[in-house]
Amino acid sequence: MTVMTTGVNRAPRPSSLADVVDLILDKGIVIDAYVRVSLVGIELLTIDARVVIASVDTYLRFAEAVNRLDLQPEGQVTGLPGMIQGMTEGASRSKTRGALGGVKDKLTEIKDSMHSGQDEQDDDEDESSGGRRRKLTIGRQPSRQAAERSGSTDKDS
Amino acid sequence: MLVVYALVRSTHPLPERLTGIGKPAGQVRLVGAERVAAVVSQIGDQALHDDDAIGYLDVLQALIENGPVLPIRFGTLAPDDDAVRTEILAPLGEQGASRLDQLDGLVEMQLKLIADQDAELRDLLASSPPLRRLVGQVKAGAADVSVHISVGEQVTQGLAERRAALDAQVAGRLKPLALDHGSRTGDDVTVLTQYYLVRVDDLERFDAAVQELLEDLGDRYTPEYVGPLPPLDFADAENDLTQTPSSETTPSRWGW
């Protein structure tokens, strides 16, 4: 295969590691018996958590973005697309992980608020709530903070 | 342990001295059956990391130079050659062979468009008085978290609508040059990723079309145009192996 040279700026692969991971994760043929998912535990954690809570997390983030935006005088903000992209790329890995930290906190909050109504029926099923929490921490130990939070949540409830 | 990268034709010429992922990196070789072979390399009992993703993509990209490649999901391991034959090649060989025939001479091209978030938000606020009122409430400080969420929800929805419009606009321009295509947006709906299955022979035309498109879009979006890639988004067994691409996106002159 010859590489064509034209005016358009074409890269042979994504520029950042995070984008390469995005590119290949969840792609390709699945051979059930042999996919050892634990090998990419961190990414799985990302996906798993995303399913649970992504929307609320995103909503809050955008609400924040809109508020911040509105506070600035008209015309002062000249968003340089290049700069924004640089920031996006630089932050994209930490964004994923950061978002996860956020997810855990949010989950705890939401659990707190749900628990007030839910705990009566969950009281004798401690395992079910433990199971939920564990699901979010596949392949990685929960941060101490998150663990403590969850712990205190359980004690409180 | 063997890392399994892809299915190729049994006759697929391997690049010389192609090494796989893991440390130490094993030699990439074929485990062949009648028509189809699996591309594998030896690996110790170790965890794969993010940078192994790059190594995996390296192998696939080296392979696609010499013929069609059907990627197997990153992280797939088999204990030995026999397992590859009985568990992968035996059940998937026939389907794999026909999909490889379909993919012959085709590559995937990806176009990612990253929107300027602040500009998008400003447009959105300007076009929606109710949303501005809601943001006003939040700014006044009286609003509780449900109003925050409602603002975010409306913003997300508004951005998603814009992304859908962009998706249709871009696909309308590039689809005629591709055999198949698809798209996805990230959680934060400021990024649109489109992927196209393109004939290698048509790459120059496709490049030109992308360039023209990007010029028309202006600097509102930061583009990232990547390829030629192995058909990662067109390999999935459940959807694609059993069916040819829809006739809607398949110009008849290619005869499939």
C-alpha cells in the first residue's frame, strides 16, 4: 500500500495514547472463551462506571460549564480551538480517571439519598449493596477516600 | 500463552521480524488452518497495559499492508496453537474467510471533529430563552441540584442535536466515497467520530473530499483525520461477519 500525499493532514494513528486505547477498545471479533478481560481492568472500570452514572456526571459538568461561561463578559472569551484541543488531549486520560473519581463520589451521594428510602428493604441484604460497589472497582482497589466514604455510608445506614 | 491479534488468509505474507506485544516481545507468526490463519505471538503471564494497545495496533497496521485483516479483540489470549485451531479457527474459519474476501483492498478511515465547547454553549444559550432563564436561576444561587441537573440535561440534549446535524452533514459528503460507515459521539457530545470503510484505490479521492469538507467547516471544529487503519469498526462478528454491508451504502459497481 502506498501512502498518498495530499493537502489534507492525515495521521497514521491517533496522536495520544488515550485515543489509541479508544480506537481499539471494544473492537474486533470476540472469542468468548479467551478474552481475559482482567488484563485491561482499568479501562473496563471506566466503561462499567460510565454505564451507571455518565449522564448525571455529564449534566453537572455542563451545568458548571454554562454557568462559568455566562459569568464572563461578552467578547472577552476568545476560544482558540487549537488551545482547546491541546487541553482536551492533555487532559483526556486524567479526564477519564478524574471522571471516575467523580463518579464514585456522585454514586456515594446518590446512594446516600436513595438509601434513606431504600435501606429498609436492603437491610437484610447487605450483600446486594456490597455487590454494586464492587462492580465499580473491578481491577483496581478503590481509593482510600472512596472506601472510607462507602464505609461510613454503610455505618450510617 | 499466545496473544491473538487477527485473522488473515493462510497465504498472508508476514512482514519480516515483526514482533508482538509484551516483554520480552515474541515473534509474530501464523497459526494456520485451511483458508484462514490466526496471527499470534508468545507472551508470558503478564498483564497488558495501555501501551500494549499501541503495540497491538502496530501489528495490525503492519499486517494490513499485505492483505485483508480481521482484527480480534485486544486482550484475547489462547494457551497454545491447538486451542487457537479448535476454538478460533474451526468455528470462525469459514465466516472469517468470506469476511476477509469482503474486506480485501479496504481500509478504515476515521475523522474526529472536536467542537469548541464554549462557542457551542454560547450558541445554545443564545438560541434558547428558557435555558437562559434556567441558568439565571442557578446563577442567582437559589437553585438546588435538580435545577443544575436540568440545565446540564438540556445543554447535553442541545449539543447532541447539533452533533446529529453535523453527523448527517458530514456523512452526506463522505458516504458516497465509502462502502460502509458509522459514527459515535463521546459522553460529553462535543466530539463526533466517524469511521468509513474505503477502498485503498479511492483513498486519494477520499482525502480530497475530507480536505474540502474541513475547509467548508472552518475552524469551528478541530479535526483529527486518521488512517489507513485496519477495519476495527467493521470486524465485529455479531454484526458484520454474517452480513454484507447494506446496499444503501454500497455502490453497486463493486459488486457486493
